[in-house]
Amino acid sequence: MPMGDWFPVEGKTYVVLGVARCGLATVKWLLARGASVIAVDDNPDRVAEAQKLGAKAPDVISWDQVSALIQSPGIPLVKPSPHPLTQAARDHNVPIIGDGDLFFLSRPNSRFFGITGTNGKSTTTALVGHILKTCGVDCQVGGNIGIPMLDLPYAYTYVLELSSYQLELFGPLNLHVAAWLNISPDHLDRHGTLEEYVAAKKRLFLNKDEQQTAIISIDDVESEKAWQEVSLTQRAIPVSATRPLDKGIYVKGNWLMDGDDLIVDLTTLPALKGIHNFQNVGVAYGMCRAAGLDKQEIAQAMITFPGLAHRQEWVRTLNGISFVNDSKGTNAEATAKALATFEKIYWIAGGQAKEGGIDSLSSYFPKIVHTFLIGEAQTQFAETLEGKVPYTKSGTLEQAVADSCRLAKTDAFSNSVILLSPACASWDQFQDFEHRGKVFCQLVQSLEA
């Protein structure tokens, strides 16, 4: 959405729809700059928290006095149906924007790196931030990962994870570097079809500024199509973890290649194992090269990357059993990456099931010794596993950790792994995937030999 009379914000009235983490940051930011804010949320405790900061209750909204509705990404904009206030704003021709619109316009002298994709966004975002900081670049990391955008301190460079929900709301992003990792079916309950999900992701490239560079991994059909389309209008560098490229960034054997140049031996990156992480490494490298960093400086910084919490995070090894927290594996595609990485797996799975369940993971079933099912999806997943993989309906994460430890200790296989990679959303039993991962780590750390 182009900038309108809703910016700058001083002296104007805004409705903030959804005041959880992101929305509350928006409320604080607006109030600090002299705006009047009406805070709306289905949770009265969140509204009360916003009111303590100075926001007004949504008793009666005079839409002719509202400059913009600022909508949190988690609230449907179009499908499955718009929120009543979203529709009311449309009916009164009030602009509907996201916090990103405020963020980008309020930092005109900064440069922005945006990263999207179905899987790998958080790892790649954290990796790019780590490389830039290690190489002395003043940068902040946030967005869909970690700190909400409007809570980030001022910096020269921002590295932002951007979800399809966020991109659906934002106008042109003024990105210096726009990175695209991969596409597989996800969030179809929100977007309706794969085509509409892809269309939301492509909003990453709305800015046609000649200074923008696109880094696009082309290892799936939809992503290669996106690269072909984007390369017609702006500089677009392809990345592949599965095949050599005449011009671009790719993996050859154990090496990351930039054209004919050897960049980094991928076996020297302990926190970035597996072909899915090689894709992340290639995209991160491309982004940092577009930022002007030296090839070997980037390679050296990658070696010291500690990894991302809740993404194939090693927790501890006890009695010869490794415990791995992959709570960020919230769909089958993400969980596939973890299952591909390990052998002799005692798999903890379940939660709120996503579209397609775990049917697509059948090729990894021979690697799984036993599955421990939790949450709402355990009956559905048990039907998929029946006759293929032994399973236990543990119900809760605490019980699944206890059950899996007991069996793994009895079996005493070498190199066995108890892997939490749920292939599900977490909201049936936890606040979010981070809460789920933290609980897993606490349970594992409390185990006695």
C-alpha cells in the first residue's frame, strides 16, 4: 500500500487490531510518537495491558477519524473470512496496513534484508545476522523471529524474517536484499490455495528499486518459477543445494561454490548439517555478498554460527542417547529435514495437525525405531503409522520424554536420537513452538542417568 495520510503518525488516530507481542509493540511505538490508539483484541487481558500503556478501549470507533487500521499478521485479512473490524475498515475506505509499513517508513536511512520461504527462514535470518555482526556491520535481527520490528533499536542494517501473513499486509518493502528459500504447501487454511500462498510470498519482490538484489533458491518448482519471473525485472541470483549452476551459488560435493570459487567446506559448519541447511547457507552467503562482504570473511563467520534454538538443537547426550530439540518443525516438510539428518530415531510428534498430516514422511519411516505421539494429532498420526512404525500414544510431552527414554535405554542402540520434531503447530498444549521447545529442554535437562 502506498504511503498515505496515515504517516507520519503524530496527532492521528489508529486502530490496532490484535495486541499480542507484535501488536503491543505497535501500540507502544504509536503512543510514544503522539498518536491516539484504540486497541482491539479478542483477549480482554491483552486489551487491558494496552490500556495501561495509554491506549483507548474499542467502545465506539468513529471511522471518519481513523487514519489507518494496523492489523496483526495472525488475524485473517481475507481468508477464511476477514475480521469484522477489517471489513469495517474496508467499508469506510480506511487503509489497512501492517507494522512493517510503519517500520520501513520510519527508518529512511537504513537498509533492509528480508527473508521468506516455507522452511529455513529463522535459521537463515539468524545466520545472516550472525555473519554481518561478526564482520562488524551494525545490524539488528527481528520480524517473524525474535523481536517485533517496532521494538528493534535503530541500526544501519536490519535482517528480517518475513512470513506470508506479514507480506500479505505490507506494501512495498524497500528491501536492499530480498531472499526466497523454498515453497511447499503450508498455511492453506489461511491462503486457500498454493497459488495464493505463493502470491503472498511474492510480495517480497514488490519493490522494483534498481538497487534491490534478489537471492532465490531454485530447488523446487515454484521457487524456480519465482526466480524466472523476478529475474526479468531485477537482479536475481539463483542458489541450488542440489545441482551445479553455470552462474550462481551452489553446492558441489562438500563445498559451497560461487561460480568456480570454493567458498566454504560445509563439513566445517557443525550447526548447519543436512542439505536443507546447505540451502540456507547458500542463500545467506548470497545475501552477505550483496551487502558487500568479502567471500572469505563470510566463510569464517559461518564456521562460528552457534545454530538456532528449537531447530535441530542438541540439548544433551545421556547414556549414549542424544536429545535433539526441533520444536520449530511445525509441518511435515520441516520435520523431513530433521528425519533426514539422523539415524535410529525415537521420534516425538504431534500437536495441531497441518494440511496433509505426515503422509509425506513415509520414506523416512525405516529410520524411526519408535514414535511417541502427543496432542490433538495423535489419533490421526497413529492411523498413518499403523503397520509401518511402532508407536505409543503418550498424550503429553512430559510422558513422551519419559516413554522414549525408557525404550531407548532398553534398546541401547549406538548413535540413537530422541528427536522432538512434531510436524504440527503447538497451540493445543503450548503457547507457541518456543514454549514447547523450552519445556522439552527442561524435561531433558532434569533427567538422571
